Amino acid sequence: MFQSLKACYFRGGDWLATWIGPIVLLGFRIWVALAFWHAGVVKIEDPAGTQFLFENMYHVPLLPADVAAVLGTWIELIAPWFLGLGLIGRLSALFLFVYNIVAFTSYPALWPNGFWIDLVNTTSFADHKIWALMLLAVVAWGPGALSLDRALASMAGRWRRA
């Protein structure tokens, strides 16, 4: 009986990984892509406000405020498309993971109790933490079956066989 339960458990896990896993990874990619893309749209709609924020509130290391404002805006408008579509999915997710770290560490108002205390606090910069976990899932398991990476790999495999 134990062997039957064990076999059923592992078959169920395989089924979930095959059918639910790609949907979850797609959901992660779309969720995070939309969050970053919306931030980019807000920035491009108000360039003066964006410039003000980067000069006075955001403290991006190593970059002048005007460069950081333009670069941040365009990163948030372009990179989410790669992530959402699953094109160079792992690299896109890793890039946005690092960008996310720069974003929340550059804005000290997100961690009023101090960075290390708020890092383990569930309310401080919670969105950024959730996005980071979603991005790490895509880095770890790839963009999934519902991605351009998988479609292109499948087409390349067919061309090689032909």
C-alpha cells in the first residue's frame, strides 16, 4: 500500500510539474513584467517628475541622477517585454532581479526601520521581495513551456532534424 501511495504521489507531482508549472512560470513572468512596465510608463509620462525623483529621493549608486532616470525608464519599458514573452528568459529574469535590488536599495523610504530589519519584515517593500522570488523561480527553472525560448528551441530542433 505504501508503494502505491508513493507512486501516486510522484505521478501527481510529475503531472503538476508538466501542466501547472508552465502556467505558474507564465504567471510569474507576466506579473513582474507588468509591474516593471507600468513603472516605466509612469516615468515616461512625467519626465520632469522622474528627474525630480532621481535627483532628490532615489539614490542610485555610481550613476548621475539624469543618467539613472533615463536608463531606469528605458529598462522598465524594454526589459519586461523580454521577460513576459520568455525571450532569453533566464537572462531577462536575472537582469530584472538585479535591477529590482538596485531599485529598492536606492530608495531608503522603502525601509524606514533600517535595511536589514525591513529585509525580514513582511510589510516593508513586500512587492519587491515577492518580485524577487518570482524572478528567482524563472532564473532557476527557466521561463517554462509557454515561452518564446521554448518555441524557438522547438523550431531549431525541427530544423536540425530536417
